[in-house]
Amino acid sequence: MASSLLCWLLIIITINTADGFRENQMFRCVFTSPELKDIQYIQSLIYNKKEYARFDSNLGRFVGYTEFGVKNAERWNKDQSYIALLNTTKETYCKPNIDIDYQVALTKSVAPTVRLYSTTPPAGHHPSMLVCRVYDFYPKTIKVQWLRDGQEVTSDVTTTDEMEDGDWYYQVHSQLEYTPRSGERISCRVEHSSLKEPLITDWDPSIPDSERNKLAIGASGLILGLILSLAGFIYYKRKARGRILVPTS
């Protein structure tokens, strides 16, 4: 599974006077797997938005970044009982929370949705451009390729980075500029951890997207017209049955 990075942020305001001096601490658990060896505990000490000292479990000690921070780091590092306590934090605090995250979210996966469509390229470019839109997938890592008659296409291909949707899902777009050939098969191939085998979507050039849209709009209009006509006919028949005929002499 691709590397993951989650941080727990706890800000404790220790000094907040009228003239705006502020000191806070930030605690983070950084990890690439639930194994204890892959977990890093970091405690940052910050004064007026500037970090002056930090404890790093990978180093097993404090490091100072300012003159004040260096002096305090030296003092704290001499307290071996305090350093030992901080070194156990990644096991007592980080590890249990990371295990929960893996159980409820990080081991889950959602298969991507793939849409393949054509678009009008900028003037002066190739006469045809295909877009393979891959979206609503999790986790982030994914591989998108273009195939021509089963062989990978590497030239005239542009692929974006994975983009966050803001709801744990990701999306990616890949474009292929190409010159159509009679009888060829163009496909978009997607590999993702949620898929047992690569997902291959073939491009169907028989009806351009613009024509498909026109047909869809026309069909919708026809169906709506039939419904309105039927409703009018039913209304007319009911009104006709309710009339009273008056004989004339």
C-alpha cells in the first residue's frame, strides 16, 4: 500500500498575553505502515509561529533551531527519564490510533469509475483528442495507460496528478492526441488496488459525443411530447363524457 501520512494536531496555548505573545506545542504521528518501526512521533515547540525546538522519536532526543531552543534542548536531553517517556509515546499514543485508522479507513478501497470521451483540441494540434477521466477512487495511487490495438501508447499523452475531491476520493485525467486510423482500437487501461485485474475501456468512435448528446436531447424531447399529447387526449375524453346534450326541435 502506498505511503500514508496522517497527523494529529493538538495545540495547547500556554502563554497568551494582551500584547500577542503566544507559545504552543504540536504533536504529530507520522507513519507509512502500522508497524512500530514505521511510526515517527514528533513534538514541536513553537513561539510566535516559529518552531524553536523539536523532539523526534527517530533521533530519540530534542533538537534546537534557535539560540533559545538549543539551550533548552540541551537541558531537556539531560533528563533521561523525560526522554524515555517521550520515546514510548509512539507506542502508547500513536500505535493505538494508527491501528484504528487502518481498521476503519486506510485498508478500504473504492474502485474507480472510468469515462472515455472526445474533445475538441486547440487549433493547430492533432485532429483528434481523447480524454480518459478516472474518478471516485480510493486510495490515491493509480496507473492510467493508453493502448492502441493492445499496445501501450507513450507519445502525445498528458496525465494529471491524482487530485483530491475533498471527500476521501481522488480523480485523474489523461489526454491522448492522435490521428485516427481505420479499424484501430483505442483503449484506456486503469490499474488500482481495488481491482482484481486492470480495467480496460474501449473508445467507440461510431457516434461522436456531440451526436450522442443531440440524440439524447432529441429522444428526451420526443418522449416529453408524447406524454403531453397523451395527457391532453385523456383530458379531452373525460370532458367529452361529462357533457349533457340538449335536443333541438
